[in-house]
Amino acid sequence: MCTILKARAQPYSEETFHGPPPQPPSKVLNLPGVRRVLPQDQEREIELALRSDALLAVVTVMSSPYVAWQQRVGWPLASIHGPLAQPDTFDGGLHAIVLVGRKADRFSALDSYFPAHDAFDIDDDAVATFFAGHAYIAEP
């Protein structure tokens, strides 16, 4: 949610959105201009959204496999909120990231949990290992 507000040049506060876990993935629908993508349309809708410079795709990931992937690629990601999850378990819950671009075999993404870091690339195979099945499209 913070990344969407940042992209819209609107004020935001991470503390506003970090309530006690678990937060429902649909919380992003509280923002205007955000819509849910039906499961059968996700791949096509995300691809189309990311080809437009005006749209972002919010997707949920399973936290523990996502953190394990971060460690495999050697990212020293740090957050004021502490560790996102333990990499060796599947009890880390869900987490949302924002896909901001598409390349041949990878996505460019932002993660407001790690606000000091710029956009990063995630290859398609990695996304397949931690995508949790929820997708939303955010308009400008």
C-alpha cells in the first residue's frame, strides 16, 4: 500500500499499514483505484498492466520462501520492522510486493518492507516458488 501511495506522490506512513498480523491481502482494496484480478485472468492481466507505465500489480507472496530466495541471491535486505520471516519454515504468512515492470523472463519489483532498496528483479521461476495467488491492479 505504501508503494502505491508513493507512486501516486501521496503521503504515506508504514506504521499506518503495519497492524498486527495477519493482515488480509484484500486490505489493499481500501485504496481507491485498486481492483482484484480473478485467478483465471492473473497472468494476462499482470502482463497487460505492466506493459503500461501507469499501472502497478500488487501480488502476495509466501514470506518464508520469499526470504529464502532473498538469501539465495545474496541480498542483505534490512528493515526497521525486523526480519520478515524465517527462511526455513512455511509459517511466515503472506506478504505483498509490487510488480512495477516486466522483462523477457523476469519482473521488476518493489517491496516497501525494505524501503531503502530500489527496484529489484525476480526471475519467473523464483516468482513461481513463492507467489501466493492474490493479485491486484493499481491505477495511478
